[in-house]
Amino acid sequence: MQTARIHTNDSDTIVLSLYAVLFVYQILNRLLVYRPYHKALPWHILAGITELSLYYGNFPCSMLSVVACYMHSITSLILVARLPNGYPPHTRPSYQGGALMRMVQILYAYYTQDPTAYHDAVMPIHAFIYTRALIVLPGTMGPSLDFTENINSRFVYAEAVFGGALMSIGHCSRADALLCYVLSVHIVGKLTSTPHRNRPVSPSRHYAVSASSSRIHRGRKKTKAPAVEVPQIGHLPADALGQMWNQLS
């Protein structure tokens, strides 16, 4: 049984056009991707396509919708757990907060069979396509004439992820959806990024540890921790279009 879909400020024309552009982009790149293969990625893609097909096919929220949402959200949590791009203490929670919100909202939509609740559960998935668009726009604004250098800026990626999430959740019907998202990101960030606090140490043990540590550091050269390798983007065949647009002034 098909049902009418709810719209707020979201546009099917804009959203589906962005997905069409991404599809063409992937075809031009012969389905090559930037990051190493991860076993969760095919399931993530399959779940996303299934969820969007069900929603834009005007089907009501079903158990298959719930399963697809949970598979997409859980694989998202897996894929971003060690994401090095952007500014990880902020970028990872930006992804994780939205995934957790969707897992709660889809259950509410299923049990109430409320089309508006179903709409609000699906909208945050569009953060994916909005993020890609926002990476390209600032990436072709400078400051360099090298498109690859611009879009690999940690600031561009971090801003695009958070901005894309805000845009997608802004389509939700409830005015407090953005507040819930920001609080979710903050809580996840606090739980996952807070430095470990050492337990209290007795004075005698503290003195012994401090003296030992001091002797060790006096005889050791200062070394930097190895940098985490961040997968570079902007080097696939179709990215030449971004380079051309970036050089126009």
C-alpha cells in the first residue's frame, strides 16, 4: 500500500538531483572510491538505497524500513569509529549523533505509523549528499588554486559534515530537532573524546613515579607521535571538473 509523503522545506527535485549528480560522478570515476575497502561499506550502501527507495516509493514505514535504517545507522557508526578526516573529536560525533537519532525516530515512526514521524526519520540521511556538496563548494573557493589541496583541508571536511547534518535535520517537522541533534553530538563527543582522568595516587607513590619519570625523560630525546594517515580526496578522474572550476576567478 502506498501513502502520501510529507514535505516541510525539503525539495524532492533538489535532493534527487544531487543524488543523480553523485551517481554520474561515480560512473565517471568507474566506481572508484577514496578510502580502503571496509566490509561494512557494501551493507551501508545497500541499506541506504533500500531506505530511500522505500521512502520515495511512497511506501509506509514497515519493518523493512526499520531494518534498513538500523543497518545504515549501525554501519555508519562502524565506518566513522576511526575516521581520520576533518577534526575527529568533532567530525565523528557529527556523524554518530545523527545515526543515533535516526534509530530512535524510526521506531517511533513504525509504532505510530505517522507519516510525519517517518519523514523526520528519513531526512537526516540526506546529510550524506549535502556533505558532498558542501565539500565541493568551499573547496573551489580557495585559498589555493589547487583543488585537491583545498578540499583536503581538515576545516573544509569538518565544516561540511556538520553543515550537511544541520541542513538535513533542518527538514524535520519539529522545531526542536536541531536542538536534539546538537545535544546528541555534544553528549557523544563528551563520552568518546574526553581525555582519561587518572585516579588519585598516594603521595609516596606519586613521588616515586615522578622521580622515575624524571630520570627517564632526562635521558630520552623528544619525539613526536606518528601522524595518522588521512586518505586524500580529490584525485579521481571526475575531480578534474572541480579543479577547472576552482581555477576560475
